Amino acid sequence: MQAILTSAIAQGLLWSILAMGIHVTYRILDISDLTAEGSFTLGGAVCASLLVMGVPPLVAIIVATLSGALAGLVTGLLHTKLHIPILLSSILSMTGLYSVNLRIMGKANTSLTQANTILSDIASLFGMSRDRDAAIILGIIAVVVVILLLVWFFNTEYGYTIVACGNNDKMIRANGVNSNISKIIGLMVANGLIALSGCLVSQYNGYADVGQGIGAIVIGLASVIIGEVIFKRRSLLLSLVGIVFGSIIYRLLVALVINTDFISANDIRLFTAIAVAIAIFIANSNMFKKKVKKNA
């Protein structure tokens, strides 16, 4: 049981960064961006390829994060410059990234068993024998840094314009703000975080796979919505903290489900879909009850 709990916490922390990126597009920008499934894999592919080449782990992580931001830039340009609907723009980016990821790795799967990773560096630094324990430390550091940067950024003048763009695009256009640039920056920030998560998860798993991003957006949404059900949406800081706990809770639920006799690992996607549907239903029910009370 302790191993299950440790693994769930480690994975929950690393995957929560993906959920924070989805929160930026889903809640702050108020758009549906499917680039996530491609940029998550892109982060893992870039990081794994660089690590195999002997590049220092920290440098590989930074480059992987920037590659995700570049993917967000492409989606943003398709939407704002070519006037392609955002959903279709993200689908085009996600589809193209599949080939890009294969090109980067040169094959469908890249093993990191012989490569020096950030987890092995942390394990040796703290004298740990298991990557799971190192992953918890790495996850805590990464989550704290990401939350602080996001809270700082969205409390700057430019961060406010991105929030305003998600709230009322026409209003900020009427005030002379270029909402297209705000959307592009928001997409770059979101997909950079998603690629960072893919990079860290790949190092935890010990490999990067071209299909590892499949279902990533649903997993991220599950964490976001579970966090909102528990912590509500009172402030950005509390929302991000809630996402972290939501991600850990989701991973605990997955671990417990896998260890039952009647559900196999093949059913995880179905379980995730059902969990998200239930969480959305609960969240919407709470919102409906609040509206009824206000109107009463």
C-alpha cells in the first residue's frame, strides 16, 4: 500500500503540471486546445533524445519546455493569422506533431535506462535508492516553481490582458488591446507547461513513447475538475493548489482501480472518461444550486 501511495503522489505531482497548462487554456483563455496531446509527447521526445545524446538534464528540460511553447505558437498562428477555428487549429497541430515526434526520436520509443536523468541526479544528491522518492522531491520543486511563476505572471499587466481576453474578447479589442497576441502568449505558456510535464513524466517512466500523450487532455481535465470540486475557484493560487491535489487524488483512484480484480489496465481510459463526466456533473450541480439560491 505504501508503494501505491508513493507512486500516486509522485505521478500526481508530475502530471499536475500538465493540468496547470490545460487550466490556462480551459479556464483562463476559455478555449478548447487539443494541442496538449501532441505537446506532451513532444516534451518527452525532445528531452529523451537530448538525454540519450548526453546533454545535461536541466538543459534538456529547458529545451523540451521551449519546444512545447513553440507548438503553442504554431496553434496560435494557425488560429489568429490563418483564421482557422481554434479547435481545428489545435487538431492540425496535434496531428502534425505526431510525425514531428517520430522524426525527433527516429523511432516510436526511446529508452532512458542508460541515460543520466534529473531523477538520477536528485537520487544521488540525496542518497536515495529509488526514483519514486526522487520523483516526489522533483515534483514538489517543479510544482512550487510553476505555481509561483504562474501567480506572478497572471498578476502582471500583460497577464491581466490574457485573463481579460478569456473573459471578454470583444471588450479588450474595443479598448485597443490586440487579443490575438494575448491568445498566442497564453497558448505558448500552456503548451510549454504541458511539454515540461511530458519531459518529467518520461524521465520518471524511463522512456519516451510516441503514444504517451494519448488521453493526456482528459487526464488533465480530470485533475482540474476534481481540484475545483474540492477547492472551488476562489483565486488563481487556490485553483492551482487544488489542481495539484486533484491530480494526486486522480492518480490514487487509478492505482486503487487497477489493483481491483474486476478492472484491468486496459479500462483506465474508460474509467477516466467516467470520472471526468461525474466530476463535471457535480461541479455543474453545485453551480446550478448557487444560481437557484441567488434567484430565490
